[in-house]
Amino acid sequence: MLLTMLKTMTAVRNENVAESAQRTPSAWWALAGLSLSMLMASLDTSIANAGLPTLAQAFAASFQEVQWIVLAYLLTITTLIVIVGRLGDIVGRRRLLLAGIGLFTVASLLCGVVSTLPLLIAARAAQGLGAAIMMSLTVAFVGETVPKAKIGRAMGLLGTMSAIGTTLGPSLGGVLIAGFGWQSIFLINVPLGILNLLLAQRHLPADLRTPKADRPGFDPVGTLLLALTLAAYALAMTLGRGRFGRLNIALLLAAGVGLGLFVFAETKAKFPLVHLAGFRDPVMRASLAMSALVSTVMMATLVVGPFYLSESLGLGTALVGLALSAGPLVAALNGVPAGRLVDRFGASRMTIMGLVGIAVGATLLALMPTRFGLVGYIAPIVLITASYALFQVSNNTVFMTEMRAEQRGVNSGMLSLSRNLGLITGASVMGAVFAAATAANDATTSHPEAVATGMRITFAVAAGLIVVALAIAPRSRASQSEWWLNLKPTAPR
């Protein structure tokens, strides 16, 4: 894992020798620390999934009870990621990131030594708070550690670390549990966290000292309303596993009311948590909307893929796992190359290219006959995930380079939030679309052709969502509306 990160860092560094005079070794070590933060936070979004059966046995609990080990982590990140980004802008990003890494490390240790399920869930929530800080502030720090002309490559590196962490989680978790017990999937974070703390402490740039009178204040009312609103929405979309009951509807209505109250509170706040005037910026609106739409579509590959591969194509468990790893692996390998393309041709252009690639891949899956077999599934998935890597890097680059430095923390949190909300929505909505299209309550008992039909309809809907994203993108970048006729590097390299 660390070897992969160091190899990627070396590849990025080697191509910038001509500009070495503009960099310091400390900047590269700082980027290594930021990459490790992203890797750790992403790894723990998926590593616990592999241990749920073992954890159910260890605590004599039901699946519904042990799934809160995963949900506590994800819900905490989703609920607090914007808030911690804003706190970083107020108290200092370096100080808060160090605290977040420390909290994540200590919480990981607690996860590995607790003896009851409620304590484990509480420790996972604390771990999620640390992860929210790490995810939010690593992206915000890129603008302070990397020259603007190379931000695309740095974003690509962070995207690669995120993909590696998510991909590696289930397989690494299985190996650790088999060899060392379930505690090891949490305790592995302790040495990584200590290394991360040392890198961040030594190499991250110091926080700027702002006179106390000039520091922005905190918005307690807006913070509480946003946290409650996001928690209600996330619970509405996760409880019931895609089936909407009365509780889900009540939570969704509560989230709608909370959103209205939050917007009202922000218009009256002296120091608003989120500057609503920023949403007048078409780049900001489009970037957040596109991020949510694309994440919704990407979740469809995780929701539908396993059923199609096992039920329609008749693959065994090992082959299904291998096939599902193809997409994240492609995303991991394409992160840094995507960053190079962004730096060379411009982030706005590559955003649209990424969206076009995702739309084409989703359309191919919607039209793909079952007789094409595994190759007919993997080829479009490779196109989708490679295009997703390009979109992610370019959209992040556009978003962060357009923002003011003092707003990078909260805006980075909002970008991560849009992605998380898309993933949560995708798991629920795209899962519901698939279930409706198969015309069965349980896809495992459906006819293989019904599952294939469900897959096609789901990805037809996914392609439609990307068309909406494409419709949003050009309007936010009207000054580059003719780039198709002039696809050349933005500056000589």
C-alpha cells in the first residue's frame, strides 16, 4: 500500500524535474502526507465490510445491528464534512488536520480493543469525525502546497489514493481477519496514523496568523441545522436498504424542512457557515451538481454489478470479486495520468470529456446483450471508471482553483459532501430502479434475463443523469464553448 503510494509520488516527481527549482523537498513530503491521509480515510470506508459476518459472530449480533459499524462511519463523514472544513478556515487547517489525524488514530486503536458492539459503533463514529477532517482538508491543502499549474496532477494523486483505499479495503480486510482477527482491520491504522502525524507535523505549511479581530466567527445555529438536516437525509436514504417506509418519508420531510431553516438562518447569520452568495457562481453550482450526479451513477455500478455478474452471467464468487475490482483498479491507475491531461489541456475541457466517456459507457451497458458475456460488461465499466477518474480530477481542479483561499476548507468540504450525498442517493435510488426493473423483491431469485433487463434499464437512467450533467457543464463555462474546435494545450510545457 505504502509502496504503491511512493511509486506514484516518484512518477509525478520525475516528470517535474525541470521545475524543481520552484519546489522544495518539504512540499513533496507534505503531498505524501496528504496522500496518506486520503488513503487512510478511504480505506476505512470499505475495510469493515469484509468483516461484518465475523463481527456478527463475535458480538452475537444480527446483520442489521453490525451494519451500523459501517453506517456510523459514513453518516458521521457525511454529516460533518462541511462543518469541519469551515472550522479549518477559522482555527487553522494545519492545526485541525493534525487533530483529525490524531483522533482517527486513537479511535482506530479503540475500535481494536473494545469489547462491546455499542462501544465499537461509538469508536467508529469518532473515527468518522477524524476521517471527515482528513478528507476535507487534504483537498484544501493542495492549493497551499502545489503550484497552480500542477494542481491537476496533485488532485490526480489524491484521487488515486482514494481509489486505492476503496479498492484495497475489502481484500485487505479479508486477509487481515483471516490472519490476525477482526481487530487487525482497525489496528492497522495505528502505525499509519503515527507516520501520517509525523509527515504532517514536519512538512505541512504553518497556518497564517490572522489578527483576532479579522478572524471569521462561528455559526452555531447554521452548524446545528446543517448537521441535523444531513443526518436526516442520510438516514432516510440508508434505512430500509432502498425500501421507503413511513420512517424514511418522515426523515426526508424533516431534511427538507431543515434545509429551508438552514437557508433562512444563513441569510441572517453574521458569520454564515456557507456563503449562499457563492451559489450565484455558475462554476460552483455546476461543479457541485455534476459531482452529485456522477457519484449517483458510479454507485449504480456497485449496486447492480454483483447481481448481473452472478445471476445473469452465472459467475462464481471469486470471478465476481475479480470483475468488480476492475473498475476501481482502472480508476486508481488513471488518477495521475488524468491529472496530466488536466494540467495540459485545461480542467474545464477535461470535465466535459470525462462526462462524455461516462455517458458512452453507461449507454453501452444499457444496450449490451447478455451474449457478450463478461467482456461485454467489463469493457464499458473500464470506460466509465477511466472517464470518472478524469472527471473527478478536472472538476475538483476547477472548483478549488476558482475559490478564494480563505474559503478553501468549507468549499472542499462541500465538494466532498456533494460526492457523499450522490453515493448515498445512488445506493438508494438506483437500487430502487434496479429492483423495479427486475419486477422482483429479491434479485437473487429473479430470472437471469429479468436481472439483465434491470441492469439495462438502470444504466439507461444513469446515462440520462449524465446527459443532465453535460447540459449543466457548458453553461457554467460559456467562455470555453468553442473548445471542441480548439483542443490544444492551455500553455506550453
